[in-house]
Amino acid sequence: MQTSRLEHDFLGERAIPTDVYYGIQTLRAIENFYITGIPLKVEPLFVQALAYVKKGAAMANRDLGVLEAPIAEAIIKACDRVAAGEFDDQFLTDMIQGGAGTSVNMNANEVIANVALEIMGRQKGEYEFCHPNNHVNFSQSTNDAYPTAFRIALSNKLVGYSKALGELADAFHAKGEEFRNVLKMGRTQLQDAVPMSMGDEFHAFATNLREELLRIEDSRRLISEINMGATAIGTGVNAPQGYAELVTQHLRTITGLDLSLAGDLFEATYDTGAYVQLSGVLKRTAVKLSKICNDLRLLSSGPRAGLYEINLPPLQPGSSIMPGKVNPVVPEVVNQTAFYVIGADLTVTMAAEAGQLQLNVMEPVISFALFTSISYLTNACHTLREKCVVGITANKQHAESLVHNSIGIVTQLNPVLGYETSAEIAKEALLMGKSVYQIAVTERHLLTQAKWDEIFTFENLIRPGFIQ
């Protein structure tokens, strides 16, 4: 039984296993590029988007009469099967490769061609009936097919990420509602500031993350502009008249996305500014998430010798030597994820800057950086919500005791006693280990008990009114 078929390109012949759908150029890419060890198949949305692009191109070519209908229909059916995930395991090129994405484009062309051949009742490799370049890649080059598929995949991947981020923000908001009656000390520069509600602290976390959802939508709009029909550098070489507009219309229908054709195909073929913008948004969110996780770690520090205002869910023993120690492992892992995303942003920046003349050949590393950043942030949001935020509890009594023992509450007395007198009280309290109440009410009689009680109600501490 035959176990391989011969395929050729202008470099020579190679034997391809009969059971695989990819061809000689994919094989060469597998051999040439082993960088990340992460094949294209780990990004099924990218595989799907490549199939969408090839389907849209086949439909446009068919409609314009430059591709025979039977071949076009076989390609369209093959694309539908590839888009459905049936052949994900055939997309084996490394996520980072040389050639500006040509290996990825040819991986798609070869798989779709061989699936189409089987649909036509032919054998894999009988390319005279459906050719990867002549038919599947008709009216395209890597330089418009790859970035268009990349943008479609990015847009769809951001939907899942936005959902995860929104759910995390909702979880923080729910905790804000739960902790709305918990009095605690606010802190600036790690020093006691003024009292606040723990609910306001957690509501602020939610607001901080919800702002990012708007920025993600802005970025999705930027990446909705495509350059199909460019095809190599923007001249539209090898594409029939009207193809660019028609393929864009088909892709809008196929994907359900609000795609638009770039006004200047020369500029759109080399420009990677939208990726820089998106990467910056991901970095901004990573920075915010990391800051929030730093706060959670501080607020839960202790339990006996730290702030200990909140408890994080205990997930695993925290030490191989210290019995009973439990670490804030989820905030820690989200911190580390954020560091990766921040670093990936620099990768995108340098890759975008490295483009020369009519094409940026560094787009594969940009795709790797953005896909991994979105995946990791999505996972981080799920993990932080499920394994940490929903299980946080407040140490209400302890948090309130810190407030009443704090010197920071003297700030509430500024309108009544003035800054100088309040500063004297703070200094004495710090030096003598006394409470503000003891000095101001009991010893110096600067305030009556009634006035103290008026100023230091829970509501006035978290929503201060002006009291003289």
C-alpha cells in the first residue's frame, strides 16, 4: 500500500505521507522553523479565519468569472470544513517563522486544495484539478491573505477576552456590594490616609477594569480595516477588476464582522499601527490587573503580622518548610502573566518598527505575541475570578479596629480644630502610643463626646460631610 505521494516545488521533490492534507511547502516550513514549538493549530480561530479568507476569495473569483465554478464550489466546501475545525491538526507550521507568513498561507492553501480534491473525487496531490497556488490562492498573496486572516482572528479572539474581563469586573463589583458596610483604612504611599468603605475599594477595582472594555472595542474597530486585493504590495497585481471590493463584501457576510477595505492599499499592506495600538491596550490592562493583584496581596498579608483586612481562598500549602503557611498564589500568577504581556508589547513595538518599504515581514512574531497575550490574559481573568475574587471574605472587625486605632482619622478634625492643632494631636498620638480620641476628647477636651460621635459615624467616615 502506498504510504507517500511525491510533490514538487521549484526547489525539488519531496515525499509527503498520503494521509496528510498539507503539502511540500508546509513540510519545508516544519523542517525549517522550530522556534516556539507551538504550531498554528493551537490558534483555531486563526485557522478558521484563514479558511474564511480563502472562501471569500473563491466566491469573488467565481462571481467575476475568473475561477471555474466547479473548482470554486469545491474550494468553498473545503473551506467550510476547515473553518469548522475538522482539519486543525493539519496546521503544523510554527507560530514564528520567516517569510512574512508565507508558510502559514501555503499551509492553508495546501490543506484546502487537498480537501477540495477529495470533494471532487480526486486524490490528494492531483493539483492539476485544484492547485494550492493557481486556484486556492487565486487573486491573493500572503501579503493580503495573512494579515486579513490575522485581523479576523484577532477580532474574534477579543470577544472571548472581553467576556472574561467583564465577568471579572462583575465579580469585583459583587464583592463591593457585599463589603459596602465594612469600614477600613484607606492608605496612600503605604501609610494610613483616611477611612473608607471596603465596598468602595472593590467597586473601584470593577470600574478600573470596565474602562478597558471600551478600549478593546476601539482596538477592534482599528483592526477591522483589511487589505484584500492589494495583493503583493498594493498594486492589485493578479487580481481582476472589482475583486478587492467584492471579496471584502463576501468576508463581511462570512465573518459577520464590520470589515472595510483600506482606502490606501499600499499603506495598509505595510502598516502595523493597529497591532501596536491593540498591544498597548493589552499592556494597559495587564498593568491594571497587576496593580489590583498587588493590592489583594497586601490586603490579605499576615495573617498575624500583616494588614489582614481580607482573606483569599486557601488553595494549596504555601511552603515546603513552614507549616501552615498559605500564599496568595492566584494574584501571584496573574502578576506573572501581566509581566509576560508587558514584555510582549515591546516585541510588537520592535516588530512593527522593523518593517521596511512595502511590507512588514515581522508579522508572524506580532501574531504570536498578540495571540498569546490575549490567551494568557483571558485565562488570568478566569483564574482570578474563579479561584480568588468570588471567595474573598472580609475581616470586618479587624479592619474597623485598624481605623479607630489609626492616627489618620485626625484628618476628619481639620475643619473643627484646624490643621496645626490636629497635627499636634497626631504627633502626640504617635510618640505616646495614644489614640486620637483619648487626646482630643478625654485629655484635652477639645471636642465633646457628642461632637466626636457626629464626626465619626460610619456614613460620615465613608462619605464625609463638611462639619465645623
